[in-house]
Amino acid sequence: MRYLKDYRLYEIYFRMNPHIFKTYGEINPFLRRHCKTLKELMPQARIFHLIRNGKDVLRSLMSRELFAFNDPMAQYIHPSTGDPYNNLWGEMTRFEKLCWMWSADNRMMREHLQHTIKFELLLNDYDYFKTKIIDFLEISIDVDTWNKCVTVVKIHTPKYRMPAYDNWSKQQKYKL
């Protein structure tokens, strides 16, 4: 809570100041574990859980440094004492740890955020986008603007270190 109260809320304020916005939006994966506290600190905020297909997330994460040798944050991310994977953590592979993290984070967000949105559907179905984003946030985005935006890939992994899901081993598919 201290991080949010003493730093993050001020950071949001300074990003917005001196501009006046009706809506502020931020996609920040580091805030996912703070969703419960964010709701408590900003009860008027409309916070939602954007979930992406785990198969694609895992493939992307395996191409990054999370839980790799050089990851300085790896020591801070692990199952809590009551989690069934806590005792297995030391023997788990990097892939297994990433699967656990994706699952645990999404379970926690589902528990604390009542508005879950499937990322892939936002890109393929304007009516879903309208219901889940436009109506929820009370903003206006027409279908032509949406069409222009969904065809532009903003972030992509330049080189994957892991094959697409269809080429995963049976053991990898079982872990997810």
C-alpha cells in the first residue's frame, strides 16, 4: 500500500497535470498485484482485468528475461506459504514458474476485479469492445476508429525462443 500511496498515485497525478482528462488509462503489468489496494484507494476508478490467452503469454514471456538468470526481480516473485507450489518452487523449471505466475496473477485479479475482458475478443469483435470497454468506461470510439487501431500491432516479440502452442510438448501443454 505504501508504494501506491507514497509514489504511484503521485506519478499518475504528475502524468496528468496540467492537462484535464475525463479518463486516464494505463496498462501496466506491474500494477496487477496491486489491484485490490488500487480499488480501495480509488473506489471511483473503473479498473478491469484484461486477460490474454495464456498460450500466447507464455510464449512471449519465454522470450524475455523473467525468471531467467539475469532477472533481478525473480527472487521476489514466488508462491506464498499456503500455495501448493510453494514447496515445489526450487525444483520447478522456468516454464513451470511462468505458468504458475500467469495462473496465480489471473486468479487473483478475477477475485478482486469483477470486470474481466478477453484481449483477443477486443481485437476481433467491435460489439464486444463496445460492451466491455466503451460502455464500461463511458467513452466514445466509433467502429471506423476501432478498425484502424486493431490492425496496428504496437508491441510484438521480435524473435520467439519458444514455438507456437501446437508445437509444445505434452508436458508443456499439461503445465498450462
